[in-house]
Amino acid sequence: MLNHIKPEDVKGNAKLADQWVLFATLEKDDELIAKKYLQIIPDEITVANKTLKARIVSPTDNQFYFKRHIGIPYDDDYLFKVGYFFIPVFSGTGGLATLGLSGDALIQAWLNGDPLFNGKEISFTYPPRCCDYIFDVNLNQGKNILVIRLAAGRTDSTLAVGGPEELRKPYITSILAEPLMTDSRWTDASLNTNPGGKNAVDIGSRLELFADDYMIDDMQGGVERRLHHPVIQETVFQPDKPWEGPISGYYSLVECDGKIRLYYSGRPYYAKKTYEGKGVNTDYVAEQTTCMIESEDGTHFVRPDIGLIEFDGSTNNNIVYKGTPSHNFTPFLDKNPAAKPEERFKAIAYHEKGAALAAYSSPDGIKWNKMSGEPVITQDNCGNKPGIKVALGLDSQNVAFWDENIGRYVCYYRSNKGGCRRIFRCESDNYLNWDSFGELEYTDDVLYQHYTNGIRPYLRAPHIYIGTPARYVAERKKVPDHEPSSISDVILIASHDGRIFDKWEEGFIRPTTDPKTWTDRNNYPVWGMLQTSPEEISIYWTEHSRYPSNRLVRGTVRTDGFVSVHAPGNKVGEMLTRPFIFEGSKLVVNYSTSAIGSVRFELSDESGKAIDGYALADSEVLYGNEIEHDVLWQGNTNLSALAGKTLRLRVRMQDADFYSFKFSKWLL
């Protein structure tokens, strides 16, 4: 809130005393203090047949929180409590000067015995600031006595008083909006975070998330990174046509030409049989199909009648490919600026020769051609080192894309090492010749079987890689009469370099209370996410695998809200980022708090010392729930003077979540 008095309109000079005299507490009185008390500072006063002793109080920035410091309880046993404040006002020359006052309760004021303000019939303001009610007064040379009567109800009951010095400030705040000034937890030195050993990075104006710990240097006071889970919304598709079947899956999301496409593998072998989780011959290779559905909003999908591939004597279907490669045919829109028009779409898929991968291309994502007769990735070159023979590899949803971060194609694929399904990575300049083979590394050494990987540059921050592997637990069986065994869930992994990932052991998507989500090959995520509103990201996964009710469901997470820096409700804690250089003119944050929670921000230098004017004490006290908020320091958002310098961001918070931040420019 900005001041509503111009500094040039403030008259004279005067200084308020650093200590005030208070007489309290008094039940609501029907008579006022005697006039004889109004021109001196007495040791005691008598009012309403009650004698009150003087006490010395120290205001904070010429403001006093009556209830908190007097200890008035919040209960139903009172209507009002009354206090009389005696405030010395010193003027070196006397004469005309401007005073201001306010309170979030009923106030009256006298100056040197003469009435100054009667607010009994005026609504109080919130939060109170000394610029709310302004008076030009004639001061005596030397000491003047300002007396204020505050009648406190069930409000916070804060008094704010200011002289010319305070009123000339360009930005006037209230301590009710400044917990850093009134609550010792916000100034507790034990919460101070300390710079670590991470080097400075140039983040420009890009969006930074906390899905990995790349931007975090230190956390104190119980602050932690917290994983947030998708909220299931609805079933968006059921693959119940004869060319699809109960174990259809391996969905891939592609946005192109104003539409949303989902490609997926149809397994029609099972569509011809009665199957309810019983073991059957799985030799279905010859009839597998690659199908495609479309949507305009990400919630309603339809099958286009493509009319390209014949199935059971008809081309009235949505099949774009048929045969062995359809086992895990995974298309993407090639964003390589050098891609040929006839190769605008590409795909990585199973090769007819067996456990190997082939490269495909298409001009429209409908008609596909093999780019080479030979496999491009084989069991002989997909191990941790060239020449390592692997087993059970490549028969999952392997994914590839043009990575603008390195200017090369990248493929993440499923292989096997030490009897464990793991994720590997390789690179290519031309999509045909692949190199740099290697297994992913993680920030912990806990190994799980990862059936799929789902790794892709995050759609709103493509320098961050987010993956949603299906975690395969072979040794568990929840539904006794179901064959085969195993259960699955989805975990979250994230990385800034695409090679070393933070891996959350906590399940990102769990099976539901429905027993049919607790059987094998369930809860497999779609490769790709979609922003379906400014507030939400849609994530899709399969349920009821191997049942006729096989379906694709949609869940949502808060925009950029996969992981937050979280402070619990009973503590104030702090997070400090690694040093960075930014470009832009304002800091935009994504946050949420409870009704009692709040967040404050500080920009510091590389050593952790606050930048003048951008310290925690200068920050707004932020509370609410916003995807994008421009942070204020002393009422100002303009950070242009700091752009290009090496800084850190310090965040102090209580009962709050901090999801992401970025620096951006004002749009005029």
C-alpha cells in the first residue's frame, strides 16, 4: 500500500520520543481523562474512579501493538480495554509541523491539552499507518505532549503515530503487516542460512523449479523440499476397439498444428479373447498397432478416421502403423531447425529383428517411413559401455527428442544391468548414428526397476528435464488370483543436465483404492505433459491394464508445482539459493500460504549479505495463493539496477510453499 500524502506536503520538523508513557488497562470508561493531565506526563492518573500507574513502553517504528504487549487475551469476557498514551514531541524551533496518526481501534487525541482528533465516530483503518490521518499543528519550541486514547476491541489494536520525519518516507508500512518486526521467530539468528560451495550460474529470465536441488544452497528451521502429487480428475479415453485391446499403452503426447495428439500401442491379440487378469500366450507381435487420438483441450479425445491401415478388412480406424515396431512406437515433433520437412516428425521404435531400436520419420505424423534398414541402437551398443551385452532391454517405451540445450538428439531407453531394469541415455547429431552411451546417475544410490522413463524437457522450463518412470516391483502381488505378478507406481526424477537426476523415493502417482490398479503393468504414465489452464498441468496415466476396462486417466498438479520448498506451520524457516546472475526488472514467484502463513524475500550478494533496500525487513509480507506474483521491496518491484550482478535469493517463510521463481521484464 502506498503512502497517500506527498512528502513535499509535509511541514516543519519535529521528533517523537523513542519511549512513550502508557496508562492501561481500563475497562471502557464513560468519562475522559481530566484536562489537568493532558499538558504534563504524570506518574499516575485517575479516571472512571480507577487509578492507573505509568509504565514506559518502547514503540516499533513509532507503532505500538497494544494487545500483544499488554497481554489482553482473545476471549469473550470483555468488550473494550482502554489505554492512554503520552508521547513527547520535540521541536527545535516550534511553529507549523505535520503530525499523523491512526489505529485499528477507536482513538482520540490531544496536543498540549487541546483536542486534536476525535475518531469515536470514524471507522478505523487496517492495517493502520501513521499517514492515515494528517494534521498541521503549531508546536511549542522544546517539548510538546501528545496524548492518545486507544479503545481496543477484538481487533489487533495497534497505534501508529508519526512526525514530519516519518511522513516524508516514500513508503509507510504497518507493523501488522510486518511480522519480521513484531515476532522474534522472524529474526531468530539460528535460522540464518549459509552460502555453500555451489558456483554461480547465469539463469537469465528462465523459470527455476525445485524438482531437483540445483538452485538450493542451504535450508534451515525445518524447511524442506516437498513432493506434490497429481489429483486425479477423470477418464479421458478407453482403448476398447478391436485393434486396441486391454493392454494398450505406451502413450506419447505430441502438440502440433493447434491440436493435442496421443499416440499409443494397440495390442489387438487380447481383444479377441476373454481376459480378466489370467495368464495367456503373449506372442502378439504380428498384430500390434500404433494408433492416434486427438483433442483440442486435453480432456476430450476422439479417434480420427485416418483411413490408412487395414484391420480386419477395413481402413475405418485411427491406426497409423501396424506390426512389430508398434510394440513401443514413440513419436515426437522434431524441433531441430535443420530438420527436413519430410522428417518433421520422428519416432523411435522396436526393430523387427528383435531387441533393437529403429528410427522412423514422417512429414505429418500419419504416414511413417523407416529411416534406415538397420537398427540404430542395439543390445551390443546400449550398455553402460560399448560392447556390453544386455538382456531384457529396449522392450519398453524408449523416448527420443531434439534437445535444444545441447543441440543434439537424445534418446532415453530401458536396458538391463545386474538383473535390474535401468534407464540409459545416448546422443546423436543425425538421429541415425548414436554415441555417448551411458547409464543415468542419481543423487542417491537406491536402485529400483524402472520400466519406462518418461523423461522430457519441462514444457515451461526446457532447461530442466523431468521424468516420470514407472517403478516396477516384480516381487509383490496384491491381487492373489491375478497373473502375472508385480505392481507399479510412478516416481518423479528431475535434472538440470539430463544425466544426473534427483530421484524421489516417495511415490509421485500411487495406485488408487481400486484393486485393478494394483495389478501388473498398471499406472504407466504418458510421455509428455500439457498445460490445460494457467493454474494447472495435466498428467496422464493408464489404469486397469489387462482388463476390458483398460483406460487412460488425467490428473493435475499446480502449474510448476511438482515440488515446493515447504515451511511447516509451527516454525519459521529459511532457504538460500546458490549464487546466480539474472536479467530482467522484477522477481516473479509462485507460492501459497495458509491463513497464518507468510513469505518474505531478500536479495543478497554472493557472500549472503543483504543488498541495501532489498533485505528481509524491506520485503513485503506475502500471504495468499498465486501462480505469479511480482515481489515488492518498500513498495517497489524494479530490480533493473541489480540485473547482471551475482546475487542470491533468501526466502524466510512460515506455513508456506514456494514452488518456483523467475526474473522477467515489465511489459509496457
